[in-house]
Amino acid sequence: MQNRETRTEAKFGGLLHPLVVLICTIWIVACAPGSLDRSLITHEPCSPPCWCRITPGAAYEDAVQALRACPWVRADSINETSTATNTGAPLLVIGWDHSSRLLGPAVTRNPNVAHVRSGTVRLITVYLDYSLELDEVVEKYGVPQGVYATRGYGKPSFGVILDYPEQGVSFRAFLPRVNAGKYYVGSDRGVIYPDMKVTDVSYYAPTTLELALRDVFVVYPDRLDAMLLDEQTWQGFGEVQLAYYHR
């Protein structure tokens, strides 16, 4: 014969279990992040330099419409700022945040942007919301057409850009604070490691590196020649000459 405790457990146990499951399910759904943007690997819904159905050269209106429909964009975060390029040309910057909540420090400090000039998209820069290492980039996209590395002098930071201008894409790995003994070799050389994480990616119409720097990134004109000289031929992972100017 069952005692009162056993009968009580039998009476309420069947109710408590579904209730607990329901509460946990609601909590998981509410806290779950949006889908992660792995389009650099999957090439879905389109391949670089297209991002989330926005291709450099697209009209401003089409880009905004695509952003609003993109599952990786938090629609209420889309904003616009009118400014100017380094050469003084009018520039409209469209910014947005990831829909995913799995964001690293670099992502939360630097919103994603699209640069619009003369009514068309010229540059898209997206911060990654997942882990992608430089060796995975080289495996997927091949040998970079150039590599650009810089160090911080006020604090020990280190940055590397793998440029693929003919594919219309550049990958940046930036470490805001590093072990100088590990990443610096003297004052003018650095070390690139295959497991360095990509922080952000820039998409632009396929072109030459010179035209990309001049017309897409719009670097200061008096720095263009020096930046081109400091762009290094890819020699694999390991030591690389450091550039003077940051990009």
C-alpha cells in the first residue's frame, strides 16, 4: 500500500515534469542566439565579394532592402551616418549589429558597415561572430595576393591583413594586446601564426590592390605609395616585414 508521500509524488510528478520542460524550453528559445554568419565558408546565400545578397556596386536602396531581410542583421540596429572620405568626398555609412548574441569584444566595439558613394555600395566590412583562423582562410581561398602586417607602438598590438583583391575580399586578424616576445622580431618584423583569428572581413568589387586602396578604402593619397611598398608577398606563416602605416 502506498504511503502519503508516494501518492503525492505520483499525483504531482506527472504535472511537474512537463512544466519544467516547458519552462526550460521557453528559456532556451528566448536566450538562443541568432544564426551565425558562416557564409565565408559555405558561400551561402552568395559567394564573396557578395555578402547576404549585397554585392559591391549595388544601389543604395537594394542594399538597405537586403540588410532588412538578412537573418544575420538585427533590423532595429540599422543606422546611417553622413561623413566624408579621407579625400573629402561625400560618404554615407550604413551600420548594423549582428543578430547573433555570440559576439566577441571586437564585434561589440565595431559595428558592421557598408560604405555608399554616389548611390552605390563600394565597401562592406563585417566583423565575424564565429571563429575562423588564418590557416582556414588560406586553405579556402588560396595563397593571398599580398599580406600587410602592423604593430602597435603605444601598446603591444598586432594586426595582419590577407589581401585577395582579385577576389574582392580582404581578411584582417587584429590582436589588441599581444606578448611582444612572441609576435615581434626586433622593431621591424612580426610573426604570423596560422591559428590567429580573423576579426573582420572587407568585401569590394574585384580589382587590383592599388585601385582597392585608392578607390575603395580611400587611403590618404600621400600614404598610398608607402602602403603599396609595405604590402608583402606571401611567404607562408612565420616572419613578415612590418608596415609603417596602419590600414
